[in-house]
Amino acid sequence: MSLPQVILTTLAASAAVGLLGDAPAIALGQNRGEVPGGRGPEVQYVANELIVGFHDPPGDEQLAALRGQLPKIIGWRALRHAPHPKNDPTGVHPLAKVRIVTLAEGSLVPALAERVGAHPGVKYAEPNGILQLALEPNDPLFPEQYGPQIIQAPAAWDMTTGEASVVIAFIDTGINFEHEEFQDNAIWINPGEIPDNGIDDDDNGYIDDVVGWDFIDDDNHPEDFSSHGTHVAGIFGARLNNGLGIAGLANITIMPLRAIGAAEIVAEAIYYATDMSAAAVNMSLGTPSNLEIIEQAVQYAWDNGMTMVAAAGNGGIDLPFYPAAYPEVIGVTGTDANDDFAGFNFGDWIDLAAPGVEILSCYCCQPAGDYQVQGGTSAASPHVCGLVGLMYSVDPTLTPQEVRDFLCENADDLGDPGFDIYFGCGRINAARTIAAIVNRPRCPADLDGDGTVGILDLLQLLIAWGQGGVPADLDGDGTVGIIDLLQLLAAWGACA
């Protein structure tokens, strides 16, 4: 079929299902190995293999019939096993019901797994995933960091160590730009600003804001003079696996904003982070006062899709501490190396807990050295923000509400069952959170990864017409054709 014929067919099919309306619901296979953004699989598979489990040991005729229906299958392999299950001399060993399928070169493995799994007699079909040892970073001080270890960050790092495209802002005392952990393009560079020309090139109200802004001194160099900000930034963004010092939670890009004290400059920093498209902001600061200017800034950030994480305070009281207590902000209290509540602030406004006692991180000021142990919810909050950076690295389309939900649903419940005033949803678990995002059902017809099947996805499919081994081959038969077109139209609209 020629491309013009395809377009005519598309228009006819569109009229039948209502291109701009609700399409009929058709169950489609989901590609669990891919994440939005075109970065390819985060979970690794053995190339061109499936694991297929049958309800009963398959016979030659059943295997031949399945192979005949799916030409991509070129071979079967049985697994070695004992004659019978342990303590059951008359039973069928579970591995007798399993076969390894060899597929033709270049097969779309997840898509074929869906097709095989739908056949009668098949219990499941899945890619032959690769299990890896959890990444042990080569940062020499990592063994002294209980925080990343207790939240199972090494297992999360097997799925992602972060993406430079993810920008995490932090509102604090600034950063030590010369520290060894903040080199290698760790610091955000404003792409719309020409350095040192004395002009507000991007028209955002700040002249030469190339690497962030100092809202205290009203200049373009947010240098740290007290080390609080440097310590915070090191927890979430020190370069991971660089052979130096500590391991930060994520190799993301850091946007330093020096703003403490007066409410208006903290509010300005929140607006700045939002307007400059930071994915998230860490705020290891706060006040017992519910200030309208801060509340309005927080609402603005939420409405514009920026995730906010803030420290709950260290007073050991249950009075709300803002901005952590705002419902739009993820409020974080602290735990210790034994996973016990550390005596910081608590209440029904707390969302999560994270390590916050004796946390080793970066330092800025001599003669104390380049690394120092500090504590408090100021150290707990950036553990959460670092995990948020990993989350956005695997799925940059997450909304702030989705971020909160994934964090809560996958936290370790340490206190009373369910939500409680001392741990909130629980202490964060990086491995479980990232795995939940990577493995959640996807929408294969959403070819551009924007969360909706629409015109751009249709155009991508038409451009790939007749090709194989491309994402638009939704049915995995090696050719983009009519069936793929119908599947895309059936999935029209927002992905579930």
C-alpha cells in the first residue's frame, strides 16, 4: 500500500472511530521496558529471547502451532530440572512448563511477549531480563554514607544514575563552586544568557544569571559562605561514581539559588526556579509562620508542574513548619541509621521520612576540610529531592502529584501501619520507587512519549510505514502496517 493510500485509509478509519473523540477500548500490549523521552530501555534484556510459561508442559504440536502463527519465533529451549518437584514424586516440576524462545534478529521483544502471552495455554510470556548486582559506586567515602544505603539507592542506580537534562534547584546558602564534587558540568548553565555582557538576554528580570542567582546580595554568583547549602547540594547532587569523595543521590544538574531569611527573597527564588523550568526544588529551610507570599509562590510552582521538597524542622514539636506543611510541598522529617524516628518535627502534615542524622556530605570552608558530618531535616529533605531527580530521569513527564504518590506508595512503613505522624507515608525506598516507575504499564502507541496518543504519533507511524524493528511496529510482526495503524487509532487520547 502506498503512502497516499495509507493516508486515505487513516482518514477513513479516523472517521469510523472518531479521531478527535473517544476511541473504542481495545486491550493493547504494554512495553514495560521503555520509558518516555526516547532514551530506550532502562531495564536490560537478553537480546531476542522470551521466557514463556505454560499452564501445562507443552507438546511438540503446541509449540509448532505457536511458531507457525508467529514467524518471529525461530526456536525453543527447555530448561534442566529434576524429574519431579521436591517432596512430590508424582507432580510436574515447574520448570517443565517453561521454554526459552529464540526470536529472529531485531525483534521487538516486549511487543512479542504480549502477543505470545495472549495465546491459549500460555500462562505468561516475558523478556529474559538481566539481573545485575547493585551498583557499588567508586566514591571512596561511600562506605561511610548510611543514607544512600539504607534507602537502597545502589539498586536504584542499576536502573538510572540520573540524567543531566533533569535540573534540580535548591534554595539555601549557596554552593561551593570549587568543590571537587560539583565539577563535570554539575552546575546549571542558563542557556538563554550570554555571560558577563551586562544584559538580561532572556528577559527574566535578572542580568547575567548564568549559574543561578544570589537573592541575598542581589548578584549572579550564589557562592556559599556557611556550608549549609554545599552540604545539602552534596546529598542530592554530588557527582556519583566519579572516584572522588562521596556519592550523591543523582547525577542531575544543580541550580543553586542563594536565598535565606526574608520571606520575599525566598519567594522570589521559588518563582525563579519555576520560571526557569527546574524539575524540582529542595528547600531545607522554613518557619512556623504561614506567610501568604510563600504560599502564593508555592501554589504558582505547583500549578506550573514543579515538585517541591522541604525540611520539616528540627524542634521536636508537632506545630506546622512552612513551606513543608503546605499540601503542595513534600514535607520531610528525619530518621537515624537504625531507621528510628530522630526526634525532629512531626505531625499529620508530614509526608515522608529520610535519613537525617550524622549525614556525611560536602563542605565549603577551610580548615574543616572538603567533607563534614551534619544532621537535621535539612539533610533529610535532599535525600528525597535526590530520589526525585532519579524519578524524573526515568520519566520526565511525571506530575508533582505522581511524584508524591510514587514516593508514598513505595516507602518503607516504619511506624504504625499506614500513615502516621512520625514517619508520614514511611522512609523513602529508592529502589522500589524507581522500579515502580520503570515497570509501570506504558502506552506503546504513544510514540513521542508525551502521555497522549495523537497526531504526532500518527505522523511517526506513517513515516515508518513498511519498516520493521521500529517502535511504530506495535504488533511486532516486523512491518508497520494496517494492524499497527488500527491499534494506534484504538488507543487515541490520553494514556491510562
